[in-house]
Amino acid sequence: MLDEKRLSQLELPGHETVVEIPERMLQFFPGVNGGVGSNV
């Protein structure tokens, strides 16, 4: 994420950043959707 205003609202250490992914991609991240989905 490159939006400085949004990044400033997060309490992140200086060496960390944020990656924004579309909601439709959450199915590929079992830790996000409770481990369910067509590819889990």
C-alpha cells in the first residue's frame, strides 16, 4: 500500500509495510477465511 494517509493510521514498525489484496483472493489464504475454500 502506498497511501501515506492510510499507512499513518497503522502502528507499524519502520521496517514493516502492508500489502493490500482484493477480497476475492482471500480464498487462497486459509488463515484468513478459517481454513475453508475450494483450494484448501
